[in-house]
Amino acid sequence: MVSGLKAAAAALAVFAVVVMSSQGLPRKKPVCSDCSSLCNTSCTAIAIANCSSYCSTFPWEQCKSQVLQACCQNVCSSSTGTSNASCCPNDCMGGDCLTCSCDNCNTAVQNVCSNASELRCQACKNGIGQDCLSSCMSDCNDHCV
């Protein structure tokens, strides 16, 4: 993955030349003051592209199962919840809470799993973006005018 980022950073130099030429500037190298902006734009696009499948494939069912299991067992074992007269299914304490209908547990699933999905995606983008940015800035600064 790192070699791919280096290749992307090198491609950025070519991109910068194309951008500069399209603006009618005769420079063959990017202007040093543009390195930050060019690299931010390029690395953001690279991070989004490289993380798109990772961000869209969060294991919702696994997350839902784990959160419901913990939440329902907590509710069902408390004094406010019994498996006979509450939102807890009869087999919840035995290990199957997927049919748990407790509102607070369903809310917990949405909160926990949504946050986990966003954090997972953001971590991917930040990691790739930072790796790309450091090599891009180095390459741009080495070749700018």
C-alpha cells in the first residue's frame, strides 16, 4: 500500500504540471507555495478512493448481534426486566438475543454501530491520507520552484 501511495505522490507531480500548463503557465514544476493545496486535494481523493469499499462494508449484522447480546442480557438480568413479562425473549439469557425488542437496546445498536462504522471509515481515510500527504509534500517540495 505504501508503494502505491508513493506512486500516487509521483503522479501528483505530473498532475501539478498539467494543472499549471492548463492555466497557461509555462512552468514544468509546481510552485512551492501550491504544494500543500495540491497534496491535500490529491491525497483526499486517494484516501476516499482507497477506503470506499472499506467504508461501505461495515459488518452491521455482527455489530448488531454483539450489542443486542450485551444490552439485552443486561436488561433481562436486571430487576426491571424478566424474560416472561418484558421486551426480553425467553432465550435471551441462554445466548440468543437477536429478537430482543427493548427500545433502549435498539437505540444502543444504532448509536454504537453507527459510531463504530464512522470511526472505522475515518481511521482508514486518516491513515491513508497522512501517509500520502507526507510523501506527496516531500516529493513536491523536492521538485517545486
